[in-house]
Amino acid sequence: MKINTDEYSIAIDDFLLRMEAIPSENHPDTQIALDKLGRLFHIALAKLDFYETPLDERQKNGNSLILYRNGEPDMTRFFQQREMTGAGNVVYYTFYQPADCAAWTNEELEKLRVLEKTIFAFHGRIRTMRLAEFMTFYDQDLKIHNLTYFIKHMGQIIAQGRIGDFAAAFFNLTHFSAVNQQVGRERGTEIMLSFIQQLSSDFCEDEIVCRVGGDNFVTFFLKSHLNYVMDHFSGTEITVDDITRPRLVISAAAGYYMIPEDCKAATDIMDCISAASNIARNLSKESFVFYDEQLKQRVNESKIIQDLFPEAIRKQEFQVYYQPKYDIKENKVIGAEALCRWFHDGTMIMPGRFIPILEQSKAICALDFYMLEHVCMDIQKWLKEGTPVVKVSVNLSRCHFGDMNLLQDILDIIDKYRIPHEYIEIELTETTTDVSFRDLKRIVYGLQKQGISTAIDDFGIGYSSLNLLRELPWDILKIDRSFLAEKPDAPEQNHVMLKHIIAMAQEMGIRCIVEGVESPDQVRLLKENKCYYVQGFLFDKPLARDVFESRLSQLSN
């Protein structure tokens, strides 16, 4: 049959125009796009068969999709073309004739071949656009939306004038690296996804959860669902294994923002929930914080601290104060802890104001090295002057972990001032277990090899203290002051635990020192339990360098 050129031109133009607007291979408008060409070529059925791999093709393990149907096809009369995508997928396009129609001519078959190539090209574009969308708007590990989509979605809600109905939260899964250590990273990812899926299971279409990276997420939800979201973050049971069915309780620290109706930009929402989340994780006793005017002031103060810090380091506004450590059996100073005080414009800024803020960035690392260097400078001075010297402990923030040069940087500072290693002790808080345990182990063993003592600080308030005690060769265990509680309602088990912690550590060859000793009764309690090393206001508060020097001078008398 001779093809009418005008009809064909009109039909192909209509097909191309309509296919431009089709967003997916299985979209119903494909039937409409193919209608004129289908009638012109007497196509009863157009079908697509898709196979992920050639192996699936050989095993006939694929999916079929009807692109066009018009009447009853003769399944023995067809034109078929095999294609392969750039990703290695196999695709078949098959056009069937009706039974009561003459066979396609060579001219018609050639145009059908062009039609098939054109459909394949459109489908390739759709696959490319879908991949581009996935790469742009989805997290590739969890296959959920990412931060880019979150910003875009909130912008759409703002444009629709509905933003006042919603709240947003930035949340971090609490101590999730410990979960990965316990069950493995692959199973940990499954647990993380399960936590997110349970959260979003009752969400409506406009409510979303998106991954920022690692164990950090953001969520956008109706204000009426606030209690539901907060309850989920307070602790949700997740099944670890379908066979043994052990369960973990996963919780999250979150910063919330009840979005006002006059909010103009999605980035403003992100700024608010990010600030609230930082405070929830680092500065708050609670695991959640709401962004409000009071918090805004704290954020402004945080920015001021961060802006002042570089110049304060350069001008050496930070001073080392020394809090003596005492042997209550021998009644003498046996060491000291180096504590930081910031003097700015004639005013002392206490650590509680600036340390947590600096810990939100790598600025705290610069301060730690500054403190270690000034301690070494002081010890060098005392050694030259013949002043008795005791071991000084220097705190190291967990923010250092991940720095492969950390051990060498510590040694370089100490050796720069030719300080005998026995005069330096490095204190690490037990909460360092939520970062790479491997890094922690490397540092502790490396310091021990160099003759530098290590202490685990604030023992008893973290979440895996016994594991840390068992796995790492600590020299000193600093027991948290909470075990000395003297309030009338203080649980008696605190003292029982204190007794057994001291006994256990001493049996393992680890010396104990108790922080926050403030009364003679506490001293008696410690002596009863054969713990003789203490630190606290009963003996001395943190002292300026010249005052501490006088304490050291008394040691020679």
C-alpha cells in the first residue's frame, strides 16, 4: 500500500509533539501520541518488553508494557526490533498487525523501523531524565529524597501560600555509629531506613523525610503531627534480625521550627532548624530544641564567639588555669588538669559559654593544640627554674578524631619544648565512642607507646563505658562527680556502683581519680573505698599559673 505523504507528515508531527510531553514509558498518553501513526500503518498492538540484563533476556525474566492498542492483533504477524541501552538493559519493541490487513510493504517496514528508533530515543531521554532526577533529588544509599529536594519542596509550599500549616525539623540519630559497630554497616543502613520508613508511614503527600548525609536528616510535616514526630524521635523499636528478632531502640536529637505564615524562603527554614539541631546536640540537656527568639539570641552569641575566636587565638587571650589533683592519703599535690579561661576586653569568658560553640566546628581543635603548647611552655619554664613539676593533663576534644596526623601533631608539640613525656597526660571523654573507635584505639595505643599517659574523663555518664575500659589501655580513670551525689534523694546504688568501679579499675591496673570532691564526707567515702586521688573545690579551684607555681614550690619544702 502506498503511504500518503501528507498524512504521514501530519501523523509524525503529531506523534513527536505529543511524545515531548510524556514523562514516563508507561504513561497513558503514549496511546494518544501513537494513534494517528497506528491507524496509518494498521497497527493493532505495540508492545515493549524490558530485561535488566542479557541473562534475564535468555531466561525470559522481564516486564512487558502495552504502548498502543487498536483492535485484535494477529500474534503471528509482527515487526520486532531489539535494542540495548547504555546501562546494558535489553529492550524489544514489537508492532502487531490485525488479521484482516495486507502485509506491510518494504516502505512501511522502513518507516516502522524509524518509528521504533524514535520511540526508543524518547524512552532513552526519559530514562536519562529519570536518572538525572535521581542523582539530583535522591540519596543514592537509602533511595529517599535528599536535601536538594527538601529545599525545592518547601519552596513550592511557600509559593502555594500554605507554609504556615507546616513545621520542619533537622535530626540526628543518637549514637548511631555505635549501632553500626554492633550490627555492621550494612545492617545498620537497614535499621536507619526502617526508622525513617516508620516515621513517614503516617505522613500525607506533602510531608517528607530527606537525608542530609550520614545519620543526619530533615523532615517537613504538618504542625498537627508534631507530637507524633517527637514521640518517634524519643525512641522507636527497630527489629534487627527477622530470625532472632532482637530489637534496638533508636532515638534522635532534633531541632524544630514551627514555620510562620510569612516565611519567604526555604533557606531561612534550613538556617533555623540547623541552628536548633546544633544546640540540641551540643548545648542542650534535652534531646530537642525549638527555634524561637531566645534561641535566636543564642545563635547570635554563637556567631559572635566564632567570629572573635581567630583573633583571640592570635592575641593569646586564652590562658591556662591549673586545677590541682591531690593524694588524700599523703595529703599532697600529685598532678593538675589544664583548664581554659578566655579573657576578652578585661572580662573572663567561662568555658561553658565558648567550648560547646567551638566544638560545633574544628575551631576547638586549634584551641586544644594552643592549650597543649602553653602547658608545655609552662613546664619548660618550671624545669629551667628548678620548680618541682607534676604531671599535667590536657583535654582533647573528640572533634580531632578522623585526623590521621593527630598523634604526630601531639608529639611534635611536646617534643618541640623537650618536655619529658611522663609530665603529660591526655584526657579523652568517654563520649568519643560515637566517632571512629578505630581512631581512638590508634591514638591511645600510640600515646602509650610514647610514654604519654591517657585518661578516660567523666567515666560513667556515657553509653559504652565498660567496652572502652575493656578494649583500651587507659592509665587513669576519672570518675564523674555524679557518683558522689549527697542529695537526700540520691540513690544509694550510686555509692555501690562507685565502690565496684573503683575495685574493678584497680584490679585492672588502672588508677582512679574522682572529680568534683567538695565535702569531708565525700573524702571519707573515697578513703573507705581505697580511692586516694581526687580533684575538687574542697582542695583547690582552678588556679592561675602564678598561683599554681606557688603550690608547686611548696612541694620542695
